[in-house]
Amino acid sequence: MAQCTKMNIRMTYAIQMACALGNVGRHQEAHFFATEAVELATACHGPESEPALIYMHTHAGLLISAGQVHEGIAMLTHVLATQRRVLGADHVSTRDTKRFLDAMSAAVGA
């Protein structure tokens, strides 16, 4: 349990760094930190856990903002399908991902 607590702290830091770096256009470094957050969440909570899916959602947004639109939309599509199956269609995280995916898809005409 103590190890997971340390990992939770690190994954929170990693996703914050990813977002901050992505906001200033440092996409390679943002990708590194977002990947770390997803890997830590997966190791600590499981690949289909809500934390892992939330970090994957954030990582997908960073990919889209970096111009990797198709990769980001593919990741969001995977996250949404998993959230529907694991959390249910009415869960707040599922609804947020659907809303974001719909907006991103409409923006790029996908």
C-alpha cells in the first residue's frame, strides 16, 4: 500500500508536468511525462482502472494538441470503449471522455 501511495504522488506530479510542458509547446517532454503517469497508474491500479483511463484521456489530449490528432483520437476512442464497459455509460468520466472525443472529432472532421 505504501508503494502505491508513493506511485500516486509520482503519477500526479508526472501528469501535472505533462500538462505544463504541453501548454508551452514542449510536446516531446510532455509525452514522456504523460506516458510515465499512465504506466504508473496501470502498475498501481490496473490497466482498466479509472485512474489509468483518466491519465490516458489526458495523454490523448496532449497528443491532439501536439498535432498527433489521429493518434489522440484513437486513444480517446479506446478509453471511451473501456470506460463504457468498466465504468458504465452514465459515469462522469465516461461522459466527459465522450464529450471531449465528440468535440475533437468534429474539429478535425473525423
